[in-house]
Amino acid sequence: MLSSLGLTRTEFAETIGASEQSLGDDTRAASPQTERRIGDLVQILRKLTDWSGSFGHAFFLFTSQPLLSFTGETAADLLRAGRA
């Protein structure tokens, strides 16, 4: 997923509001909270991709488009706060 988003592990962790260590590695699984946020991210991006027509545009909307019903926060802001 990281390569298709063009993100480093650090950038990805910041995007979902987690520490880089909580992502896990080859010997350790991600923390339950981080796994939940990654699952939420995948679900959001799938829906946005269907709506926007491309994965790249979906990620742009996820990180940049203010949501009026959430006082201008983006979907990424909500995910980082655990409110996705």
C-alpha cells in the first residue's frame, strides 16, 4: 500500500495518527489500534476511489478535502483522531 500511496513508513504513520513503531515489522504485528486505523483507511479509500474514479484522487481527497459537516476537518483528520 505504501508504494501505491508514494509514502514512507513515517509519512504513512503520521497519516493514520500512529507511531512508526506501532506499524509493526517482519517479526511483530501492528498494534490493534493501528490495525483498526489501517482497516478504516482501506475502507474509506475504497469508497472514495469508487466515487472519484482513481486511487490517487481518492487519497488526495482523503487528506485535503474539508468535510463541512465535521467543521472543515478532513477524513484524514478524523482518522488520526480515532473518529473515522
